[in-house]
Amino acid sequence: MFKEFTPPQGYKVLKVAPNYIIGELIYNLLLTEGFHPQIISSAFPYTDPVYMGRGLPVYIIIPEEEFEEAQKLLESQNFEE
């Protein structure tokens, strides 16, 4: 349904969360641990997420230099794939 997402230069996709609520949980965990995550809606190029609701998947992206450490944190918190 959605095209392959390519993050901005200098970022990597850390996780695809099933919806915005889970995405916010992951985002806040990373933020409190000192990382610099961003949430990107999978509907962004197609429609306004306000109309689609919070049930669509979201991409959690993070700067490349923080990727491995953030991945380890998610694994330790049972957010692994």
C-alpha cells in the first residue's frame, strides 16, 4: 500500500511502529535516553494523517551515529522486531 520510505540523508529507519501510539512510546523512550529520534507517518506523502487517524504505521528514524546504540536499547526493552 505504501511506497518504500527513504529517510533523509544522515538518518536511518530504526523501527516501523504499527501505529502512532506505539511510535510515541518508542520516541519518548529514546528521547529520555538522550537520543534524537523523529516520527514520520507512513501516510505522509499520500494524505493528511489527521484524517487517517493514528492507526497507520509510523517510521521511527534516528541519526546514523546513534543507530546501533538505540537498537540495543530497544532490544533491551523488548521492542525488537
